[in-house]
Amino acid sequence: MGGLLFGAVIVCFALGVPIAVALGLATALTALVGDTFGLEVVPQQIFNSMNSFPLMAIPFFILAGYLMQSGGISEKLIQFASAIVGHITGGLAMVVVVTSMFFAAISGSGAATTAAIGSIMIPAMIARGYSDRFASANQAVSGALGIIIPPSIPLILYAIAAKVSVGDMFIAGILPGLFVTASLLIAAYVVSRKRGYKGVERTDFKGLLRSFRGAILALLMPVIVLGGIYGGVFTPTEAAVVAVAYSLIVGVLVYRKIKLRDLLGIFSKSAVTTAIVMIVIGTAGLFGFLINRLGIPTQISNMFAEANMNVAVFIIVVNVVLLLTGMFIEAAAAILILVPILLPVATGLGIDPVHFGIIMVVNLAIGLITPPVGINLFVASQISNLKIAVLSRAIIPFVAILFVDVLILSFIPAISTWLPQVFK
């Protein structure tokens, strides 16, 4: 039955069937043919997969991201980042990376980060003499920070699927996010030095303070969210509600970029995005339920045990599998499909589940910049008017950098696990 299940999924993907529909159809077909359970279980399991209190954080974080994205914070963050690193060789490229890091801590979305920052910075970089290919690739890869740095929707989904603390996953994502950011800054500097991309005029101390004051309200949101969770003030779900309230106040009353008439559109976009995510969660949960009923995780665990595979080989295999999966399947669906299969093997080999979650999410972040599904590529392509094929070639060095980052994070677990241990 396992062959039928995975075969049906692959056929659906090949035919271009949406992920949520493909998972639901393949599961229902396998259950029907194999008489594994009655079809009345299908809607029950879809509902049960979505009927989770921690999952309520997702629509609120999505709404908070849209509110902050519409609230005029992109310009404030760009001004602050420019004041910090804009004068260095390759300054504008570094501004993109730093601003994307800040915005990632607000939006939790790779595509939103790429769109919000790229719409301003890609034209600005090209106007300053940067190659359109480099400018677009640099923005696309920087946008991938959106799902690594907390609050991140994939981190929430992994926490729920793996039955670990959402707060632990959030705090575990901080150092890996900074590590990846540092690697991208180094790459931007090296390329810019080689190609002669100069920095902009240095900002004086007063200008730095002024830009910091302009961005401080945006920068405070992740501090409030993470500080509140680990200070015991509120749960991750309650933190998401606080984020929405804070975003509304900042966007409507402080920055005054959001008008009351804009709220309906923002709420509508948030509702559509939430619906898409929740449908994927529901059908992926159904898919995982059947996988467990068929005993597939146990079979895979036995296969690895019989192969006498050590931790190092397992990690390399998993990284390759996740890299390939991220090229074809969106991160949320990939997490919900693969966690029930891979996590039992990982924990059986002694790998910390929080560390394994970071390995998964950073790997799947690479999927945001690799064709054919890489959404950041499409967003950057639309902004720069570059063909996907051209941009895909330009992104190859960045993919190599991120894969090296993944290997380092995989084999040095302390980068992911140290902060959660400190805060326990």
C-alpha cells in the first residue's frame, strides 16, 4: 500500500495537481483500495489535524506580517540598515541582507520579505551599477531568512508535528538565522569587492540615531514576542495575538501608513493565505495518519538500522533528501509529510528533535530559491524583469553557500541547541 500511496502522490504532482488536493486524493485512494479505513475517516482526520490550539498562532502571525508589511516599515528598516552597513564595499547588497534579516523577524515569510524589500532595493542596486542578476539573486536568497528567523510559520509547524515546544523552536532559530545572515554578508562583500561595487556615503552618528529611532518600533516586535514567550507572560499563540495588536497600533496610529479602508484588503489577503496553509495542514495530517497506520516510519527505521547507518551518514542523506524535496514541495507541506517519517529515525540515532527541526527548516529555505517551485525566484524575477532561467543560473553560488551553512549547522548542533538550553 505504501507504493500505491507514494505513487499516487507523485502522479498527482506530475499532473500539476495542487499539493493539498494531491495529498488528500492519494490518501483517500489508498485507504479505499487497501481497505485501511473507511472514507468517513478522511474528513475526521483533516479536521483533527487542524483542530489544535498552537495552530491558532499561524493566522495571527500571518495577519501581523501583512499589517507590518503594509505599515511602511520597509523604508524604516532599509534606512537603518543603510546607516549601519551602507558605506562598506557592496553596501547596498549588505543592506538587502541586513534589512531582510530584520523584516524576517516580523513577517515570518520568505516571499513577503523578498517582495517588501526587493521592490525597493533591487531597482536601487541596479541604479547604483550593480548587475541585475546579482541584485535579484542577492535579494531572493536574503528573503529565505524569512522562514529561518523566528517567528516563522515552518518553525511552528515543525514544533506541532514533532511535539516539541514552539518557544524552543523560536529561540533555536535565532543563532542559525544570524549565522546564515553572516555568511550572506560575507558573500555580498566578496562579490562586491571583486566586481568593484562601492558603498554609499557613510552616515554620521546623528543620522544613525535618527534612523534607529525610525525603525525602533518595528525592531521591538520580535523582542516583545520572544521576550513574552520566554518571560512566561504569554504562550506562543497569545504572542501572535499580541503581535497583531502591536502591528495595528504601529501601522495605523504611529506610522499612519495604514488607513481604515485598507484593513479589509489586509484581512482578506491574510484570510486567503491562512486558508491555503490550513488546507495543506489538514490533508498533510491525513497523509501522515495513513503513513503511521501502514507502519512506514517503522519500516524506514528498520531499513536504516539494518544498513548500520551512523549519525553522520544519516544527516548527509537527510540533507540531500530535504534539498531535493524543497525543490518540488512547499516548506509547510514538506515538514508535515516528512516529520512523521524521518524524526523517529533521527531521535533513534540520538539527534535532538529541536536540532533536527532547524536542519529541516534551513534545508527547506533553500527550496525558496531553487526551481521549479522556488517562490522567492518568481518574486525577484517579477521585480527585476529577469527570466527565471537567467536568475536560476545567478542563484547557484548562493545555493552552494546555503548548503555549506546547512552542513555546518547539521554537524555543530550547539548552534541550534545552546540558546534553548540557556533559557530552560
